[in-house]
Amino acid sequence: MAYEKLALPEVLLFTPKVFGDERGFFFESFNEREFTGATGFQANFVQDNHSKSVKGVLRGLHYQLPPHAQGKLVRVVQGAVFDVAVDIRKSSPNFGRWAGALLSAENKQQLWIPPGFAHGFVTLTDTAEFLYKTTDLYAPQSERCIAWDDPTIGVDWHYGEAPQLSAKDLQGAALGAAEVFE
């Protein structure tokens, strides 16, 4: 599995080696040794999530604070999304910067979003099914949300219309007012 660092060096885009023929295809979607070698992070994935969204749905920017901070390994198995990670570690030289990638069923790429980063995506196709592994369980008391359109972050969502948001995401805090990582 090949990988590349995005605009934020801790956020990695993984591209699997796909073996295909007239019968279909096969690829390793996760290999602990290769993942640890690439990220330097000994992940203990404890929860898998699966969501489906229609075109224009934007989910994010979500994260969990310690002691339930989550790393996420995300991918799309149907459709396409533009996926974003934002560095929300005050001590980081990249605080408030973002990186993004097009994830699709076709390209089979995965994005690693480490703890200390907010995460979100917007659905670009009629529907998209999104799978992700997390390094901690969902803990609503630790969950936070930063406004998807915070101008200090300035994410280019690659979506030209007003997105559909949940009530929770409509209440996202500005980065300057949000509880973040030290």
C-alpha cells in the first residue's frame, strides 16, 4: 500500500494495490504493519462506522477531546466525497490549517486523520457510503464540532452549493471559541 503526506504532514492518503481481473478485484484495506510504519502510530481500532449520505450533505467538522480523542481511518465504498482534516492542536505550527482529498469507491483511497484533528466531508455524488475505523469509542460528552465554514480555516469544500447540515453541525463553534487540543 502506497501513501503520501498531504498539506498537513500527519494526515496521510493511502492508495492500495488493487488486484483485478474479469471476476472483480481484491485489495488489503488495512495492514497493521504497513499502517504503523507509515504513520508512526500504533493504532488500536475499536469501532467501525458506516454512514450513507445524499449529494450535498456535509458532516463536520467533528472531533473528540481527551480522554476520548479519536484517530480515524476513512474510506468510501460507494460514490465520492471530498474529505477534510483540520489541525486543532494549539501547539502545532499548522494550527487551523486544513488538508483534503477526494475519496471515492473508484479510487479506493483512504485518509488517516490522527487524534488532534477535526474531520468532515461533503458528498459529491447522488449518494455515498462512508466507512471509518476509530481509535476510541464514540463518547458524546467529549464530542465537539467546529463550524464547517469558519473563515479563519477557509476550507475549499469543492462543492459550489449550500450544503445540507444536521442541527448539530449548524451549531459548530468558530475555531477561536472552540475547545481544542493543547
